[in-house]
Amino acid sequence: MEIFERRRLRVVLEITSLDICYPEKVAGVLNAMNTLLSNANTPFIFILAVDPSIIIPCLEQTGCMKGLADNGYLYLNRTVTLPFSIPEMGSRSRLRCLE
């Protein structure tokens, strides 16, 4: 397909709702992300939308971090390459958006 289109194609994967998964599944998804992104020329882009305060305890319950990081925050920091957060909106901000 890249030859036909004459440009490099990317596959964008959006990962949400990890907070409703079992801890082993959360760790499995993050490990799969790491595996797919291990090649420098990978065509994948992941958008991971999570609340770290929920995901970190899941990671710390599993054995996925043994030898990789001291805690869940370090593990997540090594997995996510461009982290950013959206501040919580107050009631006035929400009303302005609706207007």
C-alpha cells in the first residue's frame, strides 16, 4: 500500500478504558505496545488515554515490573514517550464550553 500511495502509512491505535480491565490485561496491553514500538521504523502510533492513579496500582499488582522499574510510575514513564495531561475543568469552564 505504501508503494501505491507513494508515502509512508501509519496505523494509529487509541487505547482507552484500561481502568475497567484486570491488572494482568493492563500489563499485557502495555507490554504489547512496547513490543510493537520496539522497532525504530514501526508504522504504529499509540494514543494511550489513562488515569495514572488507576493504572499504577494495577501495574504494581502484577509481576510485569520485576527488574524493569522501582514502581509503577517509573514503568509507565518508560512506556509513554510523550506524556501530557489535561487539567480538570471547573464548573465555569464547562459552562463556557457548552455556550
